[in-house]
Amino acid sequence: MTIVKHSIDAEMAEKAVSAAANKAVELNLRMCIAVSDESGDLKAFHRMDGAPKLSIQISQDKAYTAASFSMATHAWFDFIKDDPPLLHGITHTPRLIVFGGGFPIVIMGEVIGAIGVSGGHYTQDMECARAALAAIGAEAQ
């Protein structure tokens, strides 16, 4: 038995990166922007000049988290905050990010990839990621 999965292509991934970077410029921010495929594997990446080095991995981990669970990274805190065993255990999971800036890329109801943005406050990261989603016609979460 097999299943069919759809995946973001390179052109759409680059368009998302470009839109997020343009929003970052508008906000006077320097960001790292990562787009993964539906499995969480890196598809496109851009580190803007002056973006923090730590943001390289954080942006990729945000995309990985969003793709892995088909859930925006900002939704994680509300999901775990009132469950002490989960709150104290799952946060030690490698690559799991529980604050904003990572979104699944959903087209026609199917997760085809994810975007992760890092370099500002997580609310600014989210704003840049949402600009990317809008630019590629993805469903906002």
C-alpha cells in the first residue's frame, strides 16, 4: 500500500523566503528564514545580512516543528502549559520550538511544507512568516 503526499516546490519555497525577507526589511529586522518540505527537511533558506547566528538553527527548527506536527509553533505553549509532565518533559525534545515564528504551509487543506522565521521577537517572526504565507496563497493559522 502507498500514500500520495504533495510537497512544496523550490519556486514556491523561494517565493516564501523572499516575501518574509521583504517584510523583515519593512520592519527593519534581520532574519533567518527557513522553508521545509512536508517532512521537515530543509527546502530553502536565507540568512539576511546581520541576522543573529543563533537564529540559523532556530528558524530551521521552527519549520521542522511546524511540519512535524502540522501545527504552528505558537500553539504549542497553550497546548502544554497546563500539563506539568508534558510541559517539563516535551520541552527537552530536540528541535521542538514552543514559541511563535513557525507555521505549516497548507494549500487546499494539505500540509506541503513549513516556514520558520527567527531574528526578532517571536511576534515579529510571526508577522514575517504570515507575510510569506499570504504571498504564496497558503492558509493562515
